Amino acid sequence: MRTIIEPFRIKSVEPIRMTSPAERRQILSHAQYNLFCIAAEDVIIDLLTDSGVAAMSAEQWAALMRGDESYAGSASFERFDAAVKRLMPFKHVIPTHQGRAAEAILFALLGGAGKIIPSNTHFDTTRANIEATGAHAIDLVCPQADDAACEAPFKGDMDLDRLSSLLERDGARVACVMMTITNNAGGGQPASLANIKAVSAMARRHGKLFVIDGCRFAENAWFVKEREEGQRRRSVAEIVNDIFSCADAMTMSAKKDAFANIGGWLALNDDDLAEQARTRLILTEGFPTYGGLAGRDLDAISQGLSEIIDEDYLRYRVRVNEYMLERLVAEEVPVVRPAGGHAVFLEAGAMLPHIPALHYPGQALATALYEEGGVRGCEIGSVMFGRQPDGSERPARRELVRLAMPRRVYTQSHADYVVETILAVHERRSRLRGLRIVREPQALRHFTAAFSPLD
Ligand code: F0G
């Protein structure tokens, strides 16, 4: 069959409240043009994030009832530990309440003033956790990543030349080498297995720990299977195993590729580091067999991990984004190509060349999509990355709007509706105006900043 269908049936539904454009204009103004400040019930299609918003399966809901809420040594932890280790062969698995808690613990141990932590591209919480220790977070993604139209299959790869010269020049300051798979901030683009292995070998040659931020590991592994030479016959589970076999540690948000609404973990091989991490965990998260989660959450994750590597699911998951992208490309809407794993990324900078970077074209586009169709996306550009640690402001590398797809939540007609909304805004793009920031916090300003539209 030509049509790739949602490989599930729906047995529980949530109504969507419809709103009119006039209502949405009021809501936007009330929220001071920050989409994070809008009530979810005022959103028609919520593509703000793919994090923590998955629809759980019947088996996951059943698993909740098996949750063992014992403070220490719970059976839920044993199942969780085994489920993670089945896919990712690390010696120590330390549960946390979400991904950034794992990052905070890891960088409290590895970071510090003067240290450098390179990655293909750090996600915003990763960067903020590194910088909070006084260390520098630097992005060394391959050059193809900056060319939105380039159809290279692995635009999430690390630039090996730049990593090598950093390690030669400044190796003593490098605390560890990281990779984010898929590369969320860079458009949800995957890294190839060959690149991951090469980064691992280079880190080891220089005696550095290699850490993978594995939030979207299954989507990355699917792309490896589909796009990398010699991988097509292997199962996604085997590829996942291969990827993590060459890492010394991983951070994970179970809110992405574990189909969970909450949770995460830090996994490590080094005994001493694991011991220190567990000590910190007890201070901030909880005892090492629950780490800030309920036992039932651990069971939802364990079950989710067995479902996420299902290849029918992954084929459908990636196909939705490809389908939306094909329709947008046909109408010449600027998008990041090829399709990423978890989202469609619109090139706001290219669509709105009349709006300068520091008048936030991404924010202008994201708010227009909300006004037009009640679709909530997320700016990934100068609002998110423009503010520097010293308080100054400079344009981000790219001005994007991310439309992230929650897992198993929306259907084909929802995808069609989103495409229609984008096309309608694209039609009137020359009339969109930029914004200015009227209030912002010290860090991670995109969550709470207030904006005012420019005339
Ligand atoms: N790393 C990556 C690549 C992420 O995308 C995220 C979260 C995190 C780490 C942090 O995990 O939220 O569980 O603390 N990304 C979400 C998003 C918030 O919308 O992309 P967390």
C-alpha cells in the first residue's frame, strides 16, 4: 500500500476546543506574544514540543498498576534498569525526574570554570547547565547543517576537523565530548553511526569521556537504518546498541523516545563517577532506585522503551514529517531539509527577510501561526539563543520555528490542517512585522520573556 497509516487505534480521546482568529488575537496580546504563556486549552494543535506529551499505550497504562512504590530496591527500578541496559549497555543507570536533572548532575561533576564541552549542537538546557558551572559549551556541527536546502542525510554529524583541532589546541580544558542525537536544535537531523564512532575514537585517543545526549535515540537509529550504507538489514535495536556501546555516558529525557510523560536518566560506565553522581542524586532528586520518579513512572518508561524501537512506528513517525515537508516544499515555503525525526523546522529567516534577526523573525512567524490556525510552535533562533552569558545580544546562527510532533497524538488530518495554516501565513508573509522584548529573565529567556509587536 502507498499510504503509511498510523500503526495504532485510538481508544481514549481528548476534545480540542476551537477558537476564532479574533479570540486568538486577544489571547496573544494577553500572553504578551509569548506562546509559552498561553493556556493549552486555547491551542488547537499543540506542536510546542514533543516532550512529555506522548499518548501512552494500553500496555503502558497497565504497567502503571504494576508500579512498586517502595522507597528502596523497588521492583519497578529493577525492570527499568533492565529495560535501559537491554538497549544501552551501560554499567550504571541512574533515574532522574527528567533530562535536565541528569545534565545538572553530570556537569556538576565534569564542568567548572575554564572547562570546554564541545557537542554537535547543545540543546538549550544542556548549554545552560554547562554554563551554570562556568564552563564553555561549544557547537561543532558539520558545515552542511547550516545549509537548510542541502539534502545531506546526516546533517547532525560532528565536524571531525574542528573537533580534532579543538582537542589538539585546547585538549587540557576539554572536560568531555558530547553528541546530541538527533540534533534537536539543528533541525532534528540525525548523526551517522560512522560519525558517532569516529567521535568516540577521537575522544578516547585524547583520554576524554564521550557522552551522548540520547533523547531521540530511536529516531536517530531509524535514520541510520534507512540512510547509512550497510545498515538496512540490521534491526533498530542492534543499531541502538552499537551507538551506545561507543559512549562512556549518556543523558536521557524519557519524555521523548521512551513514550513517557515524565522521567530521564544518567547512565555511566565509570564506577567512581557513578558513585559521585548517586551522592548528588540523593541531594537533589531522591534515592538511586527512584531518582525523583514514582515507581509507576519507571514502569511506563520500561514499557515505552520496548515500544519505541518498533519499526512500523518509526516508519510512520518519520513519514508524517516527510509528508508535511513535501507539501510545503511544493509551495516553496522555506524549510529545513531533509525532514527531521521529531519536527518540521520552518526557516523564518528566509521566509521573512524583511525582519532583522534581533526583531525576531522566528517569534513573528510562530505568533502568526497561532493567530492563523491556533497552531502552537516554538521559536528556535535569536530569542532562544541570542542572549550571551555576558548579557549582550547577538543574532543566533539561524532563525527557525520548530513544529514538534507529539508521539502518537495527532492524525493525518491534523497534519493537513497544520500545512494549510502554514500556507496561509506564507501567503501574507510580507505583511508580518517583528517584535521587541519588553521584559526578560537572566537565563532561558524564551520561556518567560514578554514581547511587544513593532509597527
Ligand atoms: N536534550 C535534548 C536534545 C532535548 O531536546 C531536551 C528537551 C533535553 C535535553 C532536556 O530534557 O526536558 O527532560 O529536561 N527538549 C524539550 C524540547 C524540552 O521541547 O525539545 P528534559
